[in-house]
Amino acid sequence: MLSMLGAVSEFEREIILERQREGIALAKAKGKYKGGKKKLTDEQVAEIKKLISDGVRITHIARDYNITRQSVYNYI
């Protein structure tokens, strides 16, 4: 009995994921699914690269620009 319930719930989960993928594909086709906006301009990215070459720590740069350290690494 428990294995039947498990099989049914797996099947339902597969259906849910399939519908989700279809919805995302439709949203992308309509241009609604673009991701997040960039937090820094190209000039700010250039400033960050210069600061890093000057030896400023990533933590200080991230704090000054109000972004995470990982975002700094992603930009460089």
C-alpha cells in the first residue's frame, strides 16, 4: 500500500515539474522571464577592477558598493 502511495506521489511531482517547465518556456517566449537587473553600471565595474588591481580587499569593495562579495567576484 505504501509503495502505491509513493508511486502516485512521484507521478504527481513529475506532472507538476512538467507544467512548471512549460510555464517557464511560455514566459521566456513572451519576454517576461529575464532574470534580475544588474546592480552596477559599466563604470562602477571598471572602478572595482581598478580597486582590485590597487590591492583593495574584496570585502571592503563589496561593503562600499552595497553588494555581496560573490557579486564582486562575478563582475570581475
